[in-house]
Amino acid sequence: MLTSCRGETRSDPVATIERAEVLVSSPGRNFVTLRITTSDGVSGLGDATLNGRELAVASYLQDHLAPLLIGRDPARIEDTWQYLYRGAYWRRGPVTMTAIAAVDVALWDIKGKVAGLPVYQLLGGRSRDGVMVYCHASGTDVPSLLADVDAYREKGFLAIRAQAAVPGLSGSYGVRKGKLYEPAATALPDEQAWNTEAYLDFAPTYLAKVREHLGFGVHLLHDVHHRLTPIEAARFGKSVEDLRLFWMEDPTPAENQDAFRLIRQHTTTPIATGEVLSSIWDVQQLITEQLIDYVRTTVVHAGGITHLRRIFDLAALYQVRTGSHGATDLSPVSTAAAVSLDLTVPNFGIQEHMGHTPETLEVFRGSPVLKDGMLYPSEEPGLGVTYDDEVAARYPYDPKYLPVARRLDGSVHDW
Ligand code: KDG
Ligand code: MG
């Protein structure tokens, strides 16, 4: 029996949360996964991966949230969200919001299994048949980039992000070395050189070649990865206007939301931001003042389905569309949760999809299905993804850091 603060009694929930396990493994790359199991034996999964800071979230979950979950009613998703967010006293931040997201997504997974419905049905059902995704084409030079663009085109993608290595700079972000792009590749941060002028001279020229090669029938995207000041971003956006980019992503760091106003005043190139932001407050001004066109907050780093839906709903009021982050460091559990929400919201824009290694897909089975440039959800109850403990045991945690960027004079820049 539960007793409220006014002394009233409420009836016991049918099932309670019995176990909350934090699973850390590295099948192809590091993932932190939360598995919540109820007294009825129903389990749900939540992704808790924060690239390069994985164990901080694992500890937050293990040491601070798991003890609070035991005995709670798994059906009370919103109440649990509020309890964990407001109850912490300390607000926002990627570690907190990723940990809360994992709990939230695991509870939606459980709710779907209990109801016998896929999570997207619980969110209101389909607004569209499938979810358009964009893939990542890259190259160490323009010919290899164009060849990569062709390969993705042949696979049926409707939207392609293009990145080429800036001549003379080591390790440009966004350029793949192996089969999948993986920036967190070293045991200590790799330090990479950055030169804004070289980038600003080069990027518009190769994007023009990609557009000429592709024509206008395929969406073309580009990630600036927080590298420019607002006035540099304005210049960049203006210089590529004729190429009709779907978006320029993260043109400048977004801690100062007001900074986007200056970019907006100068260019009609659409702007996307939000992959490193973790709450509705971090994007509030960007949305309500229409300083961006696409909000890229994700289910895993922005408080789960419950909070991301709140962000998307706010965005819908201002004609800002969604474009969630979906790099390899978001596990297949996040892909499934993202697709559930993308499928239902009225203001969906696009979903990033880099895919996962075969090792990752050996551990996480049942991801959404990719066909002709669109993702389709599983029709299994819940999110439809399972975690294989035995296979995961073959892939222990492998500490890896994201790189750090330095300007040519040696000072640290935004990576
Ligand atoms: O963990 C960081 C990566 O997810 C990020 O660098 C990839 O910018 C990225 C993107 O747009 O996918
Ligand atoms: Mg990005």
C-alpha cells in the first residue's frame, strides 16, 4: 500500500520494478544499456550511452537511480520522470538526462510489452508509413567522396550527408576510416589540427561538386560540427545557398542560443542543431524565436521519449521540424525508440542513421528495418529489441575518447 503526502492510501500496483541492471559492453564500440525487470518478469531496455563518458552514466544509474526504482510502479512513466528529474535537485546536463532517458525508454518498452503493442502505437500511432533517414558519405578527397555518394545513392538513400577531409588537416571530423564512422577511436583523446580558413575555402567547393554530381533529386546535408563563429557560419551559409542544402548542422556552438540570430539574419540555408543538448530549456529560445529549422536532440541524451516528445511538441508550434542525432554511438535501442517517436509526431523532418557494426547487431537484435532510405519499426510489442548477455560477455568495456581539436597555434577549439 502506498501512502500519499496527504495521508490517503492508494492501491498497490499490480507489478513493481524488481531489478535494474546496468549492462556495459563493447560490441564494435562501447554501449551502456539499462535493463529494468518487473515482478511479473517483463523486461525493458533503455540506452544510456554517452560517448567518451560512459562510466559516469553507468555510475549515475547504478549508484543513484537503481535504488530508487526498486518497488516503483513501472506503469507510472511520467511520474517516474518527474521524480528522477525534480527529485535530483540538480538540473539538466548530459549525464543526468542520459540516465533518466534510459529509465524512461525502458519503461516505455515495458508498457508496450504489457499492452501487447509496439511503442509507436502507444504514442498515438503512425503519422507516416516510414521514417526518412540520411546516411553519411565521406572521403579523404573529392573523388573518393563522390564515389561514396554514388555507393549510398545505389543503396536507395534519399538524403545524403557529405563530408570531405580538409586538405592539410589531420583527422577531419565526419570522415570515415573503416566501414563505419567512429570518432572515439583512441585510449586517450587524439589531438587533431583545425584551420577555419582552410575549411571555409574548401567546404563550399566540394559541396558544389557533390550537388552537381547528384542533381537536386536527393537531399544534401552537411555537418559543420560546431567549428565556426556566428559570422563565419553566416558567410558559409550564404556561400552555399544555391546548393539548396537540406541543412547545415551545428554551425556554431549552441550554449549561447542567441548567437544563431546573427546567422539567421544573413542566410536562408536551413539550420539544424541540438545533438549535444539535453533538455527543452537548452533549445527553448532556438525554437520559440525560430532561430533554427531542425531540432536534433535525441531520445538518449535528452531525457527519453517523454522529454523528447515535449521538445518536439514545442518545436511543432514554431514550424521547427525534427532531425534527431543517430550516430553509431546511439545503440539500436535508441534507434528503435527514435523511430517510434519519428513515426508519430506531426513535425518529423528526417532521422540520422549511420547504422551499426555486425558485432553490435549480434548483441542488440531486432532493430528497425532499413529499406529504400526509410526506417520501419518492429511490430513486436514494446521496442522490439533484445540484448544477448552471452554474446555481450565476449565484448568487455574498452575505454575510448572522442578527439580534441586544436587550432594551428596550439589552442583548443570546439571538436
Ligand atoms: O559522439 C559524437 C558523434 O556522435 C558525433 O561526432 C557525430 O556529429 C555527429 C553526427 O552528426 O552524427
Ligand atoms: Mg553532428
